[in-house]
Amino acid sequence: MKLFKPKTIRWPTWQGWALLSLILAGFFIVFFLNAHRFLAVTNRVAGADVLVIEDWLADVFVQAAAMEFKEGNYRLLLISGIREFNDQDNRPQNVPKSSVVNRVVSLGVPRNRIIECFAPATDIHRSAARARSASNALRQNCIISKGVNVLAPATHARKTWLVYRRALGTEVPVGIIAVVPGVYDPAWWWMNSQSAKWVITNYAGLFHEWITGL
């Protein structure tokens, strides 16, 4: 009977482990240094005639949207949102928020070029729900667009771009505009606790949207 000798496992030498550690460390450093840049993507659609913002944005982003709308010669500004639940009986409210509308009008955007679009109240996939509300608004108003640019906070831009491209499909080119809020230096994002939190949270949100998004 022929006996089989067990195979000998060849472990890397210490030099191999050191090289592997250096490679992994290099990948980590490159990822770390470019983490904010990856999330805060800007890729406009040239000639886009529709600009989209979301109703939860802080004033610094609303101001940026008003400037972008005027300088980019857009035809329409879509403000997408979600109808919130009523605190008393936990039913969706029927009256959408209009504070963002009032703010962009005060900044010079004509009221008749603004469309509010609101998704049904939900606690899951809220970004995707807002994106679908914008897609539905274009379809319901029979708007044929040359392209749509979506403005979003810096670290939220990559995820926003993903969900709007999914919602609008291949018929409408979709671009993204990332706006840095100005409260931290993007090159040193890890030195600010708030920006570090935003980067980590939005990486997790982007990964979750990639895997489970609709």
C-alpha cells in the first residue's frame, strides 16, 4: 500500500510578511488620503437643463444651489423630499415643507421655475425615495431633459449620484456636484471630528446602497 505524505504548508518568510505588510499599509494610506476626494465627486453633465437639490440641505448648500442655477442657465430647479410622519398619530403629513423653496426664491430663483416633488413617508432608503420622486416629477410633468445635475453635500455626493442614476435610468444623463460646507479642510478631513464622522458614515451608507439599494 502506498502511503501519502501530508502536504507541507509553506508559510511566507519574515521578508514576505514584511513586504505584504508594506503593500497593505500603502493601500491603506492611499485610501485614507483619498477617502474624502472619492466621496466628494463632481461630474457635471454639460448642457444639463435641470438642477436637483434635496429639501434637508443646510443653507450653505441652498446658497450654492441658487448660484449654480443662475450661472448654469438651468431651465428648472427640482426640490425633492419626503413627506414626514405626523408626531401625533404617526400618519404621513400632507403638507410638504417649503422653507427651501422660500430660501432659493429669496436668492433670485424664479418661483415658476421650481418644482417640489415629495416621496411618501418612509424610514428606509430615503435617498432613493427622494431620487424616485424627482424621476416621477419629470415624467408626470412631461419634461424632456437634456440632462440632470444633482447638487449634494461633499461626502454625500457619491451616494447621491448612485441613487439618482438608478432612479432616472439611462434615458437621462445624470451629473453630480459636490459642495464642501467650508467648515473643514478637505485635504485634512481627518483632523476635524465632524468631517471624519461624515466620511465614515457616508462610506457605510454608500456600501449599504450598493448592496441593498433599489
